[in-house]
Amino acid sequence: MTTDVPAAPARTPVSAPRPATPASAAPARSSAANRAKPTRKNQPNPMAAALAVVRRIAQSPLLDRPGWRPRAERAAYHATKTGLSTVAAVSRTFEAATRLTAPQRPSTRRSDLFDLTPTEDQQMILDVVKDFAAEQVRPAAADADTASATPDELVATAVELGMWQLSIPDTLGGLASERAATTGVLVAEHLAHGDLGIAVACLAPASVATAISLWGSAEQQSTYLPAFVADAPPRAAFAVVEPHALFDPFAVRTTARRVAGGYVLDGVKSLVPAAARCELFLVAAQVVDGAGPAGPALFVVESGTTGLSVEAEPAMGLRAAQTGRLTLASVTVPERARITTTTQADGCTVDPYREAVRLSRVAWCALAVGTAQAVVDYVVPYVNDRVAFGEPVSHRQGVAFTVADMATELEGMRLATYRAASRAEQGLDFSREAALARRLCKDHGMQIGSDGVQMLGGHGFVKEHPVERWYRDLRSIAVMEGVVLV
Amino acid sequence: MINLELPRKLKPAIDQASAVATSVFRPISRHYDRAEHARPSELDMLGAVVDGLNDAGQGEAGAAGVRRSKGTGENRNGSNMSTVLSIIECCWGDVGLLLSMPKQGLGNSAIASVANDEQLERYKGKWAAMAITEPECGSDSAAIRTTARLDGDHYVLNGEKIYVTAGDRCDAVVVWATLDRSLGRAAIKSFVVDKGTPGFELVRLEHKLGIRASDTAAFVLKDVRVPKENLLGDPEIKPEGGFAGVMQTFDNTRPLVAGMAVGVARAALDETRALLEEAGVVIDYDTPAEHQLAAAATFIRLESEWESAYLLTLRSAWMADNAQPNSLEASMAKAKAGRTAVAVTLTCVELAGSLGYSEDQLLEKWARDSKILDIFEGTQQIQKLIVARRLLGLSSQELR
């Protein structure tokens, strides 16, 4: 890569044409109020500071020892690469072509038999996802991890296969007549079997559509969902996690301060997939000095809004998802940006943010299950082939028992995840099941990742084999909140 | 559709078993833990009630042979699932007392699974225990040394059996013996030996760490003559078949033993939760573990392992109901449930402090009861071998 700032690609407008501009140009303002806003005082110019550091290193005589200068230059490049912010991608204009009078919600169905068999429809979707994961995702995974980016064609294929429409009501052009949490889990699981990072890149934008489908107002659905079912749907991200220790999604530090006509958002969000390319964000922020329900609320924020900036935030894993940090500096959003639904279709009260956190945890569990399955599937033939002391290492109980434990815990992770999703989809309280599934997937998912490397010995540690990537990716389950939804 | 909640139609059976656990087992639980080898006469009446219910077609709380059902293509939640659920509830009450339920012995399962019609009729209403283990042979059941020699119309049995559950209280014992040691497992058959047969002597009742309400007996067989009609199943020595058939009983009972572990672990979790709440500990499923008290975070961790064991157990029973081969899943369930019950019950003692350790509460008893569940009917290590061999496609010669 020659630049760390990808230009925002030209997009087909939904309702109004707009010029394609590179990301570094000033984005179109959406309101006069933003244009008049003063910049914050006493803020050091980050670019100047970064360049000063680079200048000092470049002048050092130490760098003239053979081989040092290129290495140091690479280091400086990386330092500035992560230190420099860019403004967020320009977004299209989101406008409702037709207005709904009431929000469209998928229905729930109850089952009265214990059953582990997917429906025929689910099986058809799964067969397609499995092919995609095996034939396109997995072969691209190592390069995507190295390049810290998922090829656009893969995301486009995921869109074509309908993965962004699984939870959008069919009355609005999506695929959902009923709640599809279990289908979402199955899709995420099988996609992650190809690669977790690429799966996140492919599924993250859908989370914003899902949230608006489940909890958006009629106006929000009219404004944003048509874009997701049209050609070239927008990149989007559901941002919850923040960069401080002991992060609690129910005590976020991003604030939303009430002002006339809307809210002003301030804060920082961490590990946001493809942040620099998103046209739409769903941001968790705590409303201050306001009445209403306690706890954070969700705000739909278009990327062109003043005050948003993005910097690259590469992490231990999920590299193909191109994670970034999103800074909100006095970002003004209108009243209608806030998700305010408090009742479900059946009349029961709902806290959308709490539901969203729980559903995203279930989604991360599904991703963990698929990745852990990939580890087990890779390890089994390996230990049967690898010979040491005159026979395959699989003949040793130490190895065989580890494989048995990996597979057993994986099955438990899977069943617990399915249970949480199935309860959610039937409109049953699933807070307990989501918590238990998350705990299992955090602990055992990581253990499986670690065992995967261990079973390959030294070969597991090098990038010739995928187990080291799965080790890195599986650690994300314990850390991530938001980002994906089922 | 994928659904892991229990069907309403099984609620009566579950409630019935739960009532037994709460109103019959729990009140006498500590008494029979202390009075080891005293016969729990309270269970005789319960046995009669269970019989009555089963005969009337209303009860599901029996150790009926869990036979393979034929697949119909339609999803079934049948007797395998209902039996597992009943066992979970009963063992929430008391594992030892469940094992002491009259006419619910492992021998009864064996008879129900492989007996012919004449044998089924003859042993109807009898309580049958199962005798496999010998002093030198536990996991290696194919190497048993008790012999059976055909002599006219009788088989003559000689040997020693230990760890026979309900050995004292039962009416008959299903004894594994070999027709010819040189022919290995193919020559192993099971014989029903009625109590009182000359030469068949109960020599010892074990004093145990847990499940003390259950009588565990040792027998000596010295020239015990049993009619040849008492051989269960096929008397021919076939290279395949016979032994596998008997081992298949274990395929079917493994989920039940897993269920026992799930039940006792649930008892410990329920009791511990109540104690923690009394102490002001709030257990929150949404708040990150790092923001809760360590006791709450530990509780959630234990509960998540329990959930894994519970669902694995349900799955293996569901597969049996739907005629899906479930040997791998049954072993996974037993392995996970066995080790989880021990970990959960022991950690609950720790969380409960002196209330967990003292005989004043039942928590310490459950921590003693749970240990055997990771050992009998296939130890943790044997279950792992079975799981590993299946996953890796290895024979018992390759992976030992």
C-alpha cells in the first residue's frame, strides 16, 4: 500500500446525484449550523507533531548504519500511519423516497419441540454460504490478513448472496418475514469457517440495517433501509467499544448532549470495521442531562457529518476487517437520528440498546464457533499425518485427548449459541443464554485457538499455516461488543 | 425450526420427577448419607407408584430399556429425552436414592434392551443389578475373567464381581462372563443370576466417598449353576455382534449418566445462587464479568459450563429419539457432564464457605456424590478415547 487513506469510492446515489470526492477534501456539510461551528481551541495539530518526530529520527546519524535506515523508515511510516487521522468517508445523501406510516417488524414464531435441524430454507442458504466460504473466502484469507483489507469483490458477493438483507423485512425488499436470528447465526458461523476477519468485513454493514429493521422508526426505516436493498449498498458500522480499560457497554463514555433540534455527540469508538469507508454509523452514546430511559442510546450518524474523523487501528486479529478508531468531536445529529423505540410488536417493552448488545454477543459467538470449527477441521488431518517417534502423533493420548476436548467444547459452544439465538428469535428473554454462550465462546474458543497452534508445534507458529491467524482472531470474541448483529 | 427449549408435552413427566426429588428424596437425603447401607424403605412405596404410572401408560420415570427407535423422518422428542429429563430432576434430588429406586437397575436396562420375549416376561417386576467390574478389570471390560461353562442344561459360573450397584437390594444380578477366554470379547455373554442361587454370595458392601444411599456390593461366584435360558440374547460366539450389542446398552445409558451429573450440578448451582443472593451478591447476565463481584463472575462461569453439559446431554438423547447414531455425542456428553459436575459441585462448596463444607447443608454431600459420575459407566479417560477415536478415525489398536 502506498497510502493509508483509501479514497472514498464513487457511489451510485439513491435519490440525488453527488460528486465523487477524495476523502481528504472537505466533505459536503449538511447544515449551515455545522459550517458556522468554531474549531476547538488549543488543540495541537497532530500532523505537525508527527512530522516533527519523523524529522528528528531522519536526522539521526545512527540511522546510517547499514540496514538500519530502511527499518527505521518503516517504523516511522507505521508511527505516522496510526497517528494521523483522516476525516471520515463522504456519505451519500440518505433521503426517503416513500415514507412508511409505521415501522415494519418481522414476526416471531414459537416452536414446541426440541430440534437441531435447520429448516429447508436455512439449509439452502447454508449450502451457498459454505461454498462461498470454502471456495472464495478461505483462499483469500491469508492475503487479506496481511494486507489488512478484504477485497471488495468478496464483500460484493456477500451482498449479492443476500447477507445484508437477512433481517430486513420482506415488505421493504429484504429477506425477512420472521425474526431470523438463528439464520443469522448459521450464516455467520459458516462464513467464519472461511475466515473470521473477512466474515466481519462482510457482515458488519448489515448490523446497521438489522438494527434499523428491529428498532428503527418508520422515518428511519424509510430513510436508510432502501439503500441497503438497492445496488451498491452503503458500508456501515455499529460502533460500541471504546479505547479504555474495563470498558462496559452499559457505561459508555461517548456522550450525547441534548441541544435544540437534536444531540451533540462526543467520544471515541474503537475497533470499528472499515471505519474509513463507512457512509453510515450506528453509535452507542450516553444521553446526558436528559429525561428518558437510563443507559446508552443508539444514534444513526451519517459519515459526512462534521466532527467525525477516523484513524487506522490495526489489531491482533480481525485484520481483514480493517479496524479503525472513530472520533466524534461535537458531532451534531438531528432528533430523528436517535433510536427511540420502546415497545415491540407484541406490546412488550424493549430496550433496543440492551437487546442490541445481547444480539451482537450472540453474533460474536457464532463467529467464534465457525472459526473454532475451522481449527478442529485443520488439526484432525494434520495430527493423523504428522509422524513422530515412528507413528502419527494422533496415536498419543496427549494429542488425542486435546483434540477430543477441543471438539467437545466446540459442540457445547455451538449448542449454547443456537439456544440463545433461538430464544431471541422466538421473542423469549435470552439475556442468560447470551451471557452463558459468550462465556463459553470466550474461554473455550480461545482455548481451541491456542490448542490449534499447539497441535501443530513449531509449524503452528508460522504463517505457512492458518492456525496462528485463528489464534489471533479468536481473541477478539472476549473484547468485541457491537459490530455484528443477528 | 432450531429450538433448544423443552416441549410442553414433557412437562408432566418433568414435574412428576421434580416432585419426587423435592418431596421424597431431599427430606431423607442426609439421613441415608449417614446411615450407609440402611435400606431406604420410603422408596418401596415410590416404586409401587412408578409401576402404577408406567402400567397405566402415564409414567415416564422408568429405566425402561432405551431401545433404538426407527426413524420416521419427523422430529421426535420421545422416551430417550423424557427419561434423561426425569433423571436430571431426580438427581437434583439425590443421586444415591435414584440408584436405589426399586426395579430401576442397570440390569433392568440390559434385560429390556436385549432379552427375548420369554425372558422379558420372566423378569417382569424383578429388580436386576448389573455385575461387570472385577478386581482386576474396570475399564477393560473385554478382559473379564469370570467364566461360564455349559454343562447340560446349565451354565456354571465362576469368578468375582465388585462395584455392583444395588447388589444387596436387588432380586437378580446380570453377570458378565466369558464362554472362552481365548476368544476375547466375542465370547462374553450376560447371564441373569437369581438371588439365592447356591454358590452366589454377597461378600462385602463398600464404604464410599459418596452416593452412600446406594448399596455397592461385591460377589463371589463359586460353581453357580444357572439355567441356560438365563443367558440374555444369543448364545452363539460370533466374531462381531455379541459384545457390541452389550456395549450398545452403554451407548444408550451414557446420556442418562450424563443426565445424573447435570442434575446434581444444578442442585449445587441453585443452592449456591440462593446463598449468594442472601449475602447480597447480584448476578447480572448483561454486565461484564470484570464489573461484578468475583463470586458473581465465578457463578456465571460455572453456569455456562453447566449449560454446555446440559445441552450436550439433551442433544445425545434427541439423536437417539430420532434414530441417529449417537455414540460420539453420547461420549461427549458424558465426558463434559462428568467433569463439569465435579468442578461445579466443588467450586460451589468453595463459594459457600463453611456452609458449603459443613454437613448442615447438602452442598458438601453433592461434591462427594458427583465424583463417581466421572468414573462409572466409562471413565472420563475412556470417554475421551472414544471421542478421539471417532474424530480421528483410529482403531483401539492405533489409539490406546
